[in-house]
Amino acid sequence: MPTSVVTGGAGFLGSHLCDRLLAAGHRVICVDNLDTGTLENIEHIRQPEFAFLQHDMIQHVTIDEPVDYVFHLASPASPIDYLRLPLHTLKVGSYGTHNALGLAKRHRARFLLASTSEVYGDPQQHPQSESYWGHVNPIGPRGVYDEAKRYAEALTMAYHRQQGVDTHIVRIFNTYGPRMRPHDGRAIPTFVRQALEDKPLTVFGQGQQTRSFCFVSDLIEGFIRLIDSEIHTPVNIGNPGEFTILELAEVILRLTGSRSSIVYEALPQDDPTVRRPDIGLARSLLGWEPTIGLEEGLRLTLEGMGVEVAVA
Ligand code: NAD
Ligand code: UDP
């Protein structure tokens, strides 16, 4: 039975990854300090093959049993979380990634870094392919997250090139699904919560900025394919369907049958104006592409919350 360590395993993506690995017959050790994750996300897991270790990845971590895979997801991910925790975000991206890589090296385990489309910043190339170096403001408020992830990528490549660790880097584009925290501040859980409470949907700017939204099960499939591949350079995983934020708000209003209005609020500093992945690499090298479109994924998300979805 392979053993996987999932850092950040009590978070949104990490908990879905734990489910997927257990279903595939792995032993899973979930390492999390519960900063933005919750025990609720993993309380449904009852298997004896699952272990939870409450630990801050900024500190050295020791696992006294063989480890075959290290999935490193620990990091605040939502803008409101990393703006609230700027130093912690920089430390988990640097020291935390160093510790996770050290763990993989010691156990000769395959390693996957959860990087982000934020490494492209406010992109001047559209769609974004992996060869694009990005357009990041290092000293703006989002810089703590963007630069932490860029450093984490550099560190991961150095462990691969100098230390021979079997590393992989996934650049994740906006992903959603059940278990996102209603108050985590990201667009989809925020709009869903507001729509269900019949409160106005808070669209930032004019809502003309775009994002590409990937359903969680598609993303996790990409993780599994990538970590078992021989690709060591970054790979975009995301859904290339591109929507304005206003379009997103309107779809959520329709699916929830909500009578909420839309209010326009100030656009946060350095908010990327466009974002869409070029997934040519994932398609050709991993045979991966998303299978769930936005509307279907939103229906699955709402059903997962026990919400009846409007028919229209
Ligand atoms: P999340 O906030 O739900 O999960 C992050 C988890 O990491 C939480 O459980 C948190 O408690 C844990 N954590 C934070 N700091 C830690 C530390 N120092 N030690 C141990 N655990 C720590 O967010 P998510 O959406 O599940 O994101 C998971 C990863 O994927 C993050 O690395 C994020 O940067 C990356 N990512 C996510 C998205 C997305 O759309 N969801 C997009 C790009 C990148
Ligand atoms: N957004 C919005 N209203 C909200 C939350 C987010 O209009 O209540 C916008 C935000 O400005 C951004 C987009 O939705 O342009 C996606 O934001 P999110 O925080 O989900 O992800 P990220 O900015 O990291 O892509």
C-alpha cells in the first residue's frame, strides 16, 4: 500500500485529495495546522489507513514510516486569508516548502507542489502558457502570495536539479466545489452564500475581469496524473472556459433562483484583469482535460450543500 503525505490536507483541495488517495488504496497522512482548514473537512474519513497530524509546516516535520508521495498544499489560498496572514504566507511558501521537500528527499518520495496561476500576476499574455514568466507586482499586497509561490517553484526546481528529488509542479487555476468555506472570500463561495441569503452579490470593479473555473474532481485527477509522470517543469491545470465575474454572478443567481441584486464594490489592488489557462501541455503529456463545465460544477457544488437547484 503506497503512503501519501498531504500537507494542507484539512483544507478544501487537500480534503478532496485525501478522499481520492484513500479510494485508490493509499495510506494517507494529513498534515495541517488548521489555519484555514477544518477538522470538519475530514471528519467523514473513518478508515484506519488515514492519520491526521496537527503540525505547522513552517517547522521541521518528521514522519517515522516509509513515504512514497508528498503532496504539498499547505498555504493560505484565498486573497482575504493571505492578506490577513502576509508573513505566515511567505513563511509557509519558503520554510514550509523547504520542509516538505526535505521530507520527500529523506523518503525518496515523489513530490508535488501546489503552485498557482497567480505566478502569472496580471498577465500580459493571454491565455497563459507555462513558458510565460508572468507580470507580478512583488511589493503589492498580493505579492506575499505570488512571490511565495514563485520562490516555492524555484526551490522545487533546485531540489530536482541539485538533489535529484522527483518533483512536480502544478499551476492551479481557480478551482471550486463542495467544502469551500462560505466566508473564505473567494468569488464562488461568496456569491453562493449571498444568493442563498438573498443578500446583494458583491461584484468588484465593473465585473469585467475574467477567470476560468475548474471543478475540484477534474483538478485532483490532474494531480494524480502529474505526480506519476516524468514531467518536472510546471504544468497548468485548469478549465479553459473563461467568464467575466459578472457572468459568474448571473449564473449563480439563476441556479439558486435568488432574488438578490448585484452591487458593485471597489476592485482590489492588482486584481488580475484576465486569466485563462493554456492546457496544451496537460492535454498532450498527461492526456488530461477537464470534463465538468461551470454550470454542471456549480450544480454539483450546490447539491453538495443540500441546496435545491433551480431548473431554468
Ligand atoms: P485552503 O485554505 O482550504 O487549504 C489550505 C490548507 O493549508 C488549510 O487546511 C490550512 O489550514 C493549511 N495550512 C496553511 N498553512 C499551513 C502551515 N503552515 N502548516 C500546515 N498547514 C497549513 O485552500 P485550498 O483552496 O484548498 O488551497 C490548497 C492549495 O492549493 C494552496 O497551496 C493554494 O495556494 C493552492 N491553490 C488553490 C487554488 C484554488 O482555486 N483553490 C488555486 C491556486 C492554488
Ligand atoms: N470577486 C468579486 N466579489 C467577491 C469576491 C471576488 O467580484 O465578493 C472577484 C475578484 O475581484 C476577482 C474574482 O472575483 O476578480 C476572483 O476572485 P477570487 O478571490 O475567487 O480569486 P482570485 O482573485 O484569486 O482569482
